[in-house]
Amino acid sequence: MKELRIALLQMKVIDDKNKNLAKAENYIKEAVEKEAELVMLPEMFNCPYQNEKFPEYAEKVGGKTWRFLSKLAKEKEIYLVGGSIPEKDDENNIYNTSYVFNKNGEQIAKHRKIHLFDIDIKNGQTFKESATLSAGDSITTFDTQYGKMGVVICYDLRFPELSAFLSKKGVNFILVPGAFNMTTGPAHWELLFRSRALDNQVYTIGAAPARDESQSYVSYGNSIIVSPWGKVLERLNGEEDLLIANLDIDYLDKIRQ
């Protein structure tokens, strides 16, 4: 049986980039000690999920967080999906960006969040990413020894056409750094992961920040792994934790047959 051992980091994110990176490193080392081959961090893992913080924390490609991820991927010989961070381009546009590194520490993919999170729910959550962030415009896939994978970020998962397009590109895994909130999370987080998995007969995998009631934006947490049959295989709650699971790659063919 061909398997992929995957680890999802669910960590609290504070207003201190260095401490966030140090915490992520500790979790990554623990994941490797437990023989994870692919590790994924949550959305905005180095930066508080606040519009006013995105410009302050933004880095260009090759910046501090990029180098941190590349170095760890190479040292630990893992595929590392770097959640997401605020990325700044040469024109000072800021994107919600996920970098992916291979076991040699080489960047093999970069996804800029396409669908920005602009919502205003009466008596619920209000947020407008577009106040500071720009939207990406590219579909993101990458090849591994475990099969082709695709990356979307959080709100991207709500748009079924994007996941369907990834499926047509041949992906077996849709990786989702995300940070649903306490309004949308309980209502739709599991539902969307199960729907996209079932629609496309792929594994859907979501890594979220841990819940921190002291923050202005409270993440739902609940990092999750769903099978191509639409079954929740593993799921956390709101606390800081490390989720590790073995994914049966041959099961994909079985379901599709």
C-alpha cells in the first residue's frame, strides 16, 4: 500500500513574527520526529489576521519567512507547505501567499489567494481583505512522489469551479491553509471540505490557526482531513495541536473505479 504521512500544524499566532516562526519550527521538528513526509502550516501563520498588520508583516520572495521555510524543508527533507503569509511585490501590492518547498528546499509552487475574504454578516463576522490585499490570478499545482497536489487558500474553497479545475489538472490532494471564523466555521468548514472531496474524488486537507479568543479575528481551528469518499478521517478542535495521519494513495483509485 502506498501511503503519504502528513502533518498539519494548528498553532496560535501572535503579534511577533520571530516567536511565530520559532513555534512553527518546534512543531515542524516534532512532525518530522513522528515521520511526517509533508507538513502544512495554517493561513497567515507568521502574522495576526488583521488588515492593519498585513503591510507591516509583508515580505518579498526570498525574505525572512521564505528563507526559514526553505531551510527547514531542506534540513528535514520534507515537502513543506508554508501556510500563507503576506507577500509584497515590487509595486508594493500585498498578497495572501502560500509557498511550497520540496525536500531540497526549492520553491516548487506559489499560490496567491484568488478570492479575497470580503464579508459583512449581520450580527456575525465582518472583514474586508481587499482593503489591503490584492487578488491572485493563477491556478496552483505541483508534482510530488505521492502524486499531483493543488493549493487553494481559505475562501478559495467556497468556489467549486476552482477545485473542479484542479481535479481536471489531475490533482489527488487539495491543500487548504485556511482560517474560517466562529460564524462561518461551525456552519460551513466541514461541509465545504467534504463537498469538494466528494465532488472531485480527492483528499481535501485543511490547516487552520488555533483558536485564540483574545484576538480581534478568532479562528475556528478544526484542522481537517477528508477522504475522496467524503469521510472525515481526522479533525482537531480549537486548541493548539499537531495532526498527523497516513493517507492511502491507492484508495484514490479504488474510489474512482
